[in-house]
Amino acid sequence: MKPDMFRKPVAILVGLGYPAEIRSVMDAYRHLVEWPVSTRDTSHSIALNACGAALRGEIEAETARGLFAAFAEKHDLLAPTIDPIAALRSRPDRDPHIR
């Protein structure tokens, strides 16, 4: 595994609620660089600095992941986690008991 890869991706919503997985420090860094300047705040700055430090090998990728995830949570970007079995069961067209 590459040193900048996250052990577990951070699932966020981009665009019009489209889910995306941020799998590495570089992915997180790119997302943060593209974040609108007018809405940047302290959490953005901390996450961006952490990603830069991780890319330079100064801190662990998982530390940068945690700070990126905190930024994403603060800005309501985290994608909701869905239990695939429960989601399938909740679809009427998939329930054998509903006709």
C-alpha cells in the first residue's frame, strides 16, 4: 500500500449529493485545494496543512485522514452510511411480501 493511502476511505458528498470516496492524502488535498475560498475556515486550514505535512512525510496519512474527516463532518459532507441489506429490504419492488 502506498504511504499516502488511507486504511479506510472517507465517503463524502460532492456536487449535487453525489457520493465520492477520498482514498488518499492526495485525494483529500485536491478536494481541499478546490474548496471555495469564500467558505474556507479554520478546519479547512488545519486539514489542508495536515495533508501537506503527510505528503511531505512529516505526519502519518491516518492523522491527515482524521483531520480531513473532521473538516468534512463540520461542513456536512460525510456521506450517510447505509446498510445495503436494510436498503434492499426497504424497497417495495424487492420485498416478496408486497405485491
